[in-house]
Amino acid sequence: MHHPELTRRAFLAVSTTAALAACTTMKPNTARVVPGRVSPNARLNIAAVGIGGMGSGNIDRCSTENIVALCDVDSGHAAPVFEKYKSARRFTDFREMFDAAGNEIDAVVIATPDHTHAVASMAAIQRGKHVFCQKPLAHSIHEVRVVTEAARAAGVQTQMGNQGHSSDSIRLVKEWIQAGTIGEVREVHAWSDRPVGGDPWSDFPMMARPTELPAVPEGLNWDLWIGPAPMRPYHPIYHPMSWRGFYDFGTGPLGDMGCHILDPAFYALDLGHPAQVQASTTHKGDASSLETYPRASVVRYHFPARGAMAPVDLTWYDGRLLPPIPEMLPGDFELGTNGALIVGSEGIILHGSHGAGGARLYPESKFKGHTDPPKTIARIPQHDGAHEQDWIRACKDGQAASSSFEYGGPLTEMVLLGVLAIRMKDQRLDWDGEAMRVSNNEEANRLVNPPVRAGWDL
């Protein structure tokens, strides 16, 4: 058996909070905004919204700066982080945080569940704060577009939390593609073992909405956790672990891992907007009436030619489904649990999940002794926290971070179009990316910009 060296960073795909949104009537608070060109020795004042899961690590990797305010709707789950940063002011409602401490805040880390990324990001952007937001950038395509455009208009520095985009390996893959190392690329296959493999929601059951009505735990503000989603009673299956699997809160395996695994192909091949997408899933009947994502799915994207680059067919597999083994690999080749194959006319790039980790060229016999092309893409100093520190650097010198919303937004739109196709299973969706519209399916268009709870509009 062949065993590719696919390294994969440990990844906690969970955060634990939501917070109240800023309405469009909010007035920007610009009393303290870093203009984008300050001394690199100056320390930013950073606030964080959603600190019990991924947010905890993001904050630690920003601790070179002043952590001045922390906000979480679940004081119990967030208690270790509150205790660690004792001098930071504590909040449950981030509107209250901005009202009370806004003049002290330069930048905000957002690590809430998917369904509240957009409202929290907009609240910060409208006040002129720099934003680091976990992936996916938002819960719907419409939210992604609005947040991306708002950040551009405000001139704030941004970063999406697909940390692999700050790696050396993703830049090497792009240089291979640009140099023609594997020839013309027309085919990409990407896969993840989630949701039935990997943590933290590997045991997530595809189920109907729970009917039990347990008491809301002390310290959890359930109304704020629900945020813009339709109200439903509290149940421990949603928080803190399995919210990713529910349509109303998460974006499933593709939304969870696609911003990592599809990132290298999207970046190296300049994919942009797909023209069509279609999904097959293990769900039976009308998937749009269900509560949760399927056990497994296959999503097929078609990207048109981009300048001199050929059209590309990209296929995503999850739930332990795997692509066929290409002819240039041995028939018993083991693909691993998460990764992608970028298939060219002259060779194949195989990489792992985050930032093209473990990228290798195949067939081995052809590329033995291969010399990499010159490094034409600037590297980011590699260390734990490189992605967060790249954003901090951008906040200070005004030069965009590696996965600013200008890049992370379009990547997320592509990923979420596949998520939409999963909910419209077995239907080909023709996509007009510029108009942000499915041209052949009105029912699908309702999922491009789904309704939100009153008062939570962007």
C-alpha cells in the first residue's frame, strides 16, 4: 500500500456562542480606529466575540496585543477564557460591549457559530473595527457578499479563519500550477470524512428536531445564541457541539471543511464563480424539508475557462466517500481522510486538508529529483499563530492579510453554493455569480438570501 504524507493540523470545528447583531441603523463609532499605518511596535486593543471554542485559540494567538474585552453568551462554557484574561472587560451582548468599550477597541475576533458570523462582523465593521472572522465567513451567500462589500467600503483590515491560507504549501501549489508542472488542469477531486469521521461531531445523528424541553443551563442566554435563526427551544444537541449539522445554524461538512480543503484549488486555479453545481446525497425525498445535513454527499461544480486556463470540473465528497483513483496513481493508493487531488495532463498534486498540507507531486517516478520553480509568491513567517499575526500586521501597516474578505468572501460563496446544492439535491443549478442568482431555480434562490429573525437584518 502507498501512504501519502498528508499532515493535518488539529482542528476544533466548534465554537460556542452567538451574539446580538447590529442593525443597519447603527452609527459608526470611529473615536478609536487604527488607520492602517501605525508603528509595528504599537499594540492593538483587541476584543473577541465567541470565546469558548475556536475563539479561545484565536485569542491566545493574538495575545501579543492587548486583549481588552471578551464577549460570550455562555458564561459557563467561556469561564476558562474569562479567567485567563482577567483584565479584559466581560460582556454577554456584543452591542453592549461596543457601547461600553467601543472607544477602547481597535479590532475584533469573531468565533461564533456560522449563523452569527455575519451579524457580528457587520457590527464591528460599521464601527470601523478591523475583523478576524472564523470560516465560513457567513451562513448564506447573501451575507457573505454584504459583509465583503461592507469591509471594502469601510477600509478595515480583515482575515477569515482558514489558517492554511497563510502556509508555505498553498503558495508552492500555486507556483507549481503557474509553472505548468502538472500541465493543464481540468479536474479536481476533494474529500472529507466528516460528518461520520473526525471530531468534534463525528457521532452527530441525522435526526428530526428534538421534542424534549430541557431547562436552559445557568449562564446561557439562549435568545442571544439563536440570534438571526428562527427561534426554537434550547436542547443540548445544538450547543456547544452539534450545531454544525443543523441547517439553521451550521453549513455541514462542506461549509466546515471546504474553506480549508478547496482553498488550494480555488487559489491556484483562479476558479472564481462556478457556472453550474449539482449534488447527490444520502437524504431520501425532499431534502429541503429536513433539519440536518446528510450522512454523505457528492457535489459537482463546473467552472468555465478563465483566460488561458481550461474549464475545471471539481467534485467534493464527504461522509467517507472517496473519489476514484486516477490512472497516474497505483490502484491500491490510499487517499487519506481529508484532502484533494488536482489532476493535470502531466501529473497530479495530492495534498491534505489545511493549506495544501503535505502537498506532493505524482507519479513519483516522473517527479523524482524534481526542482521546484522559483518562489514568486511572498511567504508569511511560519509559526503558531501565523494567520492571526498576519492579520495583526495588516491592521498596523495597511497591507491586506493573506485571506482578507476580498479573497475569503468569494471562496466562501463558492463553498456555500455547494451547501445550497446539497439542500436542492439532484437538481442542476445554473449560477450567475455576478448577479448572485440561480438562473433556473427560484426555490434555490430563496436559500441564497434566506429570511432572518426580525431585527437581525444586515
